Amino acid sequence: MGKPNFSDEFKRDAVAQIIERGYPVVEVSERLGVSQHSLYVWKRQFAQRPEDDAKDGEIRRLKRELAWVTEERDILND
């Protein structure tokens, strides 16, 4: 029996469940049928670099600001 070959999309989704959604590695491992060791390797492999985190934070901040300004504009137009 050979080693399963998971797609990068599958791996990224598994890592996202751990990092973004906060699920424990043990739970994700059991649910997906993947070893904890593999999840830790994928987490390291697909972890964002610090500059990416800063960019993502700035994008989130700008989206919140845009939503607020849009709401203010809509209130004033009514």
C-alpha cells in the first residue's frame, strides 16, 4: 500500500482549519484521516511569511474602513 498523495488545495484547507479556524491538530487529523505529523509538516510548508501577515492585516483594516465609509455615505444619501 502506497503513501497517499494529497493535493496542495487539500493541504492548504487542512492547515487553514488549524490556523484560521482554530481547530486542534488532533481533531483535524482524526477528521481528515491524516497523521498529525503530516499536518505539522504542511503547516510549516504553507505558513505565511511575516510580511504576508502584515499585508493581510492592512487589507482587513482597509476593508473595514471602506465598509464604514460606504455605510456613512449610504446614511447621508437617504
